[in-house]
Amino acid sequence: MRNFVKPFLGLILVGTVFLTAMPANIKAAVVTEPIQEYRAAPGAIRSGYINIAFTPSDPAVLYLTIEKLEVQDGTNQTNSKKVPGTENTLTNWITLESKVVYKPENPKYQNNDNVRRVGYRITVPTNAEPGSDYAVIIASELNSGTVNNAVAVSKDLTTSILFTVEGNTVEEADLVNFSTINNQFIFSSLPVEFAAKFTNKGNVHVIPRGNIEIFSGSTKINNISLNPAQSRTLPDKTFSYLRKWTNEGIEEQRDEQIIKQLEDQLPKNFFEEVVYQIRNFRVGVYTAELQGFAGKRQIKGSATFIVFPIHLFITIAALIAIGYAYSRRSKTSRPKKPKRQ
């Protein structure tokens, strides 16, 4: 049997980070719990459910499958794959109440009359190894049991199960590096983007928490949350958390359309740069201090950089030069007064 690997559309994991996002071309039903997390000892049983909210354009039936959740190290690529039924992994510990979900008949789309709830049970084997494991429940228009085990990628919706088996768990996430993007030292204007690179050598996922404080000399002028989405760094993975310091507030916006509108306002040519640097004037040497925790480990990092609005200063220098040249020309062009006899 072939293994099919496909990107998830109900959930985007940024590298080793879980972040919720729903692409615009999704037309299938909405899974209302994109992430569910559990902890339990070997031999324990946990129960849960997912809600699937159908929309008017959705199909009459969806088929559910369970696959192993995987991410590529240091990237934003997430994949699922089928695993053998004999493998001692979370995918095989989950039992669905039903693998077929039917759209409610004649829903008015009020008071959740368009929602179907599907329960599941997680039975942890007594010989399960301590650590974190991940699976995904996939809702698709195609029945993976009858169509060559394939699922229609454009119609997939997922809910991810994050499970930690208690016991000898190890938290070992470290800050590898904190710097500006590409170690850039001089910026002509904001935004300034930072990267905090973590590696996780433990067997459980870790949520880095902390703040990036911006200083001008000894004065703190801004504070940026490192990980406002509470994203996770997975075991045996490395990933960089990216954050921006900007007067435009782009990083604080969550709505993609608003983000695009604000990014469209950023300067695209020399004269727009001048106007932007006047409105968002910053000049000087700044230091970004990162402080926080990765699990139980304290993290610290520092990056120094310069903001110098070169476009604005070139414009000012050019205006001064033009003014000086005009003044000199005016003086030389005036008629000389005749000398008194």
C-alpha cells in the first residue's frame, strides 16, 4: 500500500510550530477544533470529539481518516502519512465513533443545526514510550478506503491531536541564536525583524515564552511578545520564531487582509521611503533584549543594530546643496556697485 503525503489545509504548522489558518480556497466543512492536546500515563484512556460545521456549499457526506502528523525540520512544511496498524503510535491508539459524517438535512444554519459531532477514544498502551506524539483526523470528500487510499487535497480539513505520554519525559529546548534577520546591522527605517532560533533535543514539545524589549541607550521604548500564539517547538526539530518591530503595527494584526493592506502601505520607491521615514522617524543605535523561558529553561539573547534614515538624509543634504548653490549663484549674478571716486 502506498503512503500518501499531503499538506494540511485546516491547520498550518510553521516549521515546528502549530498555528491555526484556513486557506481561502477551502470549500469543505469547517472543523471547529483544529488542535486538541492531552497528557496521560501508559494504560490510560482519554475521550474527545470534533465538531464539523457544514456550510450551504458543502458535500452531503465527508469521510474521516487518521494519519500520523509530521513536520519538516526548520520549515513550514507539514505532512501526514499512513502508518502500519502494528506500529505503536498515537495514530493507532485513536478509535473514531464513526468514519462517515453526513450533512444535516435541511439545516437553517442557526443554533448549530448545521453541526455534526464525532467522538473518539484514545487508548494508551501500557508499553507506550514516554514523550510526545502527533496525529491528525482528516475530513475529506473522498473515501480513502475506496479510492486508491487517496484523499482530495483541495478538500481536506484537519484537526490535530497532540498527545504526551507521561513518564520519563525530557524538556531540552535551547535558544541557538537571537539576531536580526540575516544579522543585518543597519536599517534605513522600521520594520526591523528578529529571529529567535530554537532547537528541541528532548522528547516532548516545548512552548517558548518571553519578550523582546527594545532599548535606546538605557531607555526601554518597546516590548514585543516572542510567541503570542503559544506555538510549540517539536522534539528533534529546529525552528526560528520571527517577530517584527514596526510603527505600522503589522505584526500585531491577525487578519490576513488587514496585514496585506498595511504591507501595501510600506514604501516601494525612493520618494515613498522619504515620506515613510518622516512619518516614522527613527535614528540611532538600538538594542533588542530577549528574555524568557523555553519550557523550564531560561533563555537570554541580545542584538544591536542601527536605524539610519538614509533616504531622508540624502534628500535633506540634496536640498541644502541646492539651496547653497542657488544662494551662491544669486550673489554672483547681482550687478556690482560702482566704486566711489
